[in-house]
Amino acid sequence: MSRAKAKTGDLVAIYADESCIGNGREGENPGGAAGVIEWLRPKSSKVARCDYWISEPATTNNRMALRSVIEAFREISRRGNSYRVLFTSDSKYIVEGMTSWVESWMARGWKRKTGQLENLELWKEAVEAVSKHEVQWRWVRGHAGHPQNVYADFLATRAAAEQSNSGGLRESEFENWVAKQKPGIVRLNETAPFPDLQSFQPSKRAWTI
């Protein structure tokens, strides 16, 4: 990660979201995936943040949800370090997939009990990207005022509309974005505090079965 660097074994918080304009409609629907990555600066213990976002011209919400995972873990893995990661998303497709479905799919040779496994290659990429890290997967309700989740949704929606790509991690605009939100128009709760390492509970690593 850039600027203040987390060390191997440090805790990292990732808040990710996805967007697909016209999801489910006929035709090619543009989409975006994005997130904000947080860690503690070693000397000051202040929260540092970076943003990332990517886009596709024709996609689905589920596909972009997987891309939000893949891109985040690829970025934090660039220096070869392993982290404890609290990954927060409003996508049950991701949270339930990583904590439950993947294990059974892998046990069957990447097959479902019935029907075709959609987005198979992206699921495999996500598992590979995550495999070096201990991860706690956490679901939050979307559009419910969780500041980091709403901000990730903003980044993803903008990426989908503009078809833009951050080109890696960028210094976060989260605090400036929060300051610009007008009370009564966008309802935001208090910014979620950085997670406590003592309460970190990694989910089962299904890919080790």
C-alpha cells in the first residue's frame, strides 16, 4: 500500500461495493466496483485510507461484487505481505459465498449441486486473491447510512457512469466527501471506527479443505 505502509500481520479494513447501471435489463449494462481500504499509521495510530475503483462496459452486479474483492486483495498483496482483513460489503452474494458456498463448490470440484456455477472464473480468482490472508467477512445493509459503505457505493456508481479506473490505489477522498454531504439529503451515521484486533475473528478458510 502507498504512503503509510501496513506490515505483515497487521489488520486492514476494506469496505467495498459494486454498481451495475440497468442490471438485469436486456443489452449491455455498464458497471463499476470500488472500495476504501483502511489501516493504522504505525507511529500515530491514526487511520490512513486509500481508494480503488474499476469499471466494465457490460456486466452484472454479481460480477462487479467479485471484482470488488479481487481488486482489493490484489492491491494489498502487491508487496507480498499477508494481512488480517475485515472485509465489509452489502453483498450477501460475496459474504455468504466466501463463508459458506465456496467450501461446498470446491469439495465438488467447483460444481454446484444443481445448475451451472455462474462467474466460475471470477470466484476462482477471488479465492486465489484472498488465499494469502486471514479474512473476516462482514455484511452490512446497503443504503443504510454506513459512511464507508455509502462512500464505496459512490465510488462504484461513479466508475460505472464514467467507465473509469483508478489505476491502483489512490489517496482517499473519504473525509472530503463526508464533509460535503448535506444533512437531510444524504443520511450518514458516525464513521465506523477502525476495528479492534482483539475482536477480529477470521472466517473459515474454505480453500484449505
